[in-house]
Amino acid sequence: MAPDGGAGTSGTARPGPGRSGPLAAGDPSDAELLRLHLAGDQEAFGTLFLRHKERLWAVALRIVCDPDDAADALQEAMISAFRRADNFRGDSAVTTWLHRIVVNASLDLLRRRASRRSVSWSGDPDELAVPEPRADTAGSGGQANRADAVDTRLDVDAALQALPPPQRAALVLVDMLGYPVAEAAVILGVSEGTVKSRCARGRVRLLPYLSHLRAHYPARGNQPLADGVSSEQGGGV
């Protein structure tokens, strides 16, 4: 299996739907799969990737806010992990290590994308353009509900792009994908206090642009939302 878990070399290849459940009895652990990969097993890394691809895809997609760029970031991250698996020291879970590589690849892609723009960003969040709030629309029936879901996803994706990448990454992990602050801190390589601060600032900045969604999506706390992010949709909420 290819190091990208079957994605091939195309920058637009994306993980398919589905998500791994709990390990069945006798299945190797993530750490064991990584050891098998280092020992020369040709299938071990592909199995590891397939086990976690949906969560990794969700992280990349929400950080870069573009399906094609997310596919590129995820592929770069998995190639890096495949080639540098011997750098894993075991001081965190294998999944945490994989997520850290995906986050870094996604942020690197954003930096490269920003450098290609004619207008540079000074680093001041107040200078970033923000989307106009979408007018609340009423509808009925399945078609209206599907349209509302698409509109909501577009609203969230557009609002996320208004955030500086570090705030965006923290919010994606904690608020959208349900990671505990402590685990998000390990993935991002910062302190728990920094994660909390970035999330708080991001929420304040996003609130005016997403408050119209509260009537349709009541607050449920930090619940994982990766199941709503599919390769067909290119996003989720």
C-alpha cells in the first residue's frame, strides 16, 4: 500500500467515507503497527492510516478550509510520517503524533499560500477580512434542510478563514472535533493555557458571524464533529 494510504500521487485524492470503530480482539495496536512498519512490513502503515484517516482528514480540511489543499496537506503529512516513523519517541500516543504532523503540514500549507498572495498579513487579526453574516432563512422539507446544512457548512468554513491559523487550529481540535484541551496542547506543541486562550479569542471573533446558527444548532458542548466532514461534502459542521 502507498504511504498515503491509497491516495496515490494526485493532490486532489481524498479519503473515502467511513470511520474505524474500536479495535477488534487480536487487532494490532497503533504502536504495534508502527513497529511493524519500521521492521519492514509493507502493509502496516497503510493499515494505521486507514484506521485514523477520517479524523486526520477532518483536521486538515478544517484548518485549510479547502478540500484540494486539505488533500495535499494530508498526503504530505502521511508521506512525512511514513518516512520518519523512526522519529516517534513514544512520549505520546501514535494518534497524537500523527495529528501533530497533519496540523503542522496544514499550517505550513497556509503559510505557503499566504506568501503567494500579493497582499501580506501583518499578523494583526483585526486586519483580516471577515464574512458577512448570512441572513436567516426559513424553509421546510428535506430539500430545505439539505440546503440549510450546506449553507451552514459554508458559513462555518468562511468564518474559520477569518481566524489567524493558530486560533483556527485550536478551535478545530477543541470545539469542532472534541479533543480535550490537554491533548490539543500536545498536538499543537503549546501549553494548555495557550490552547484555552486561542480558543477563547477565536470564539469571540467568530460569534458575530455565526450567532445566527444558534436557532438551528443549539449548543452541545465540545462534541466531536468529524462524522460531519466527508470527502464528498468537502466539509461539515
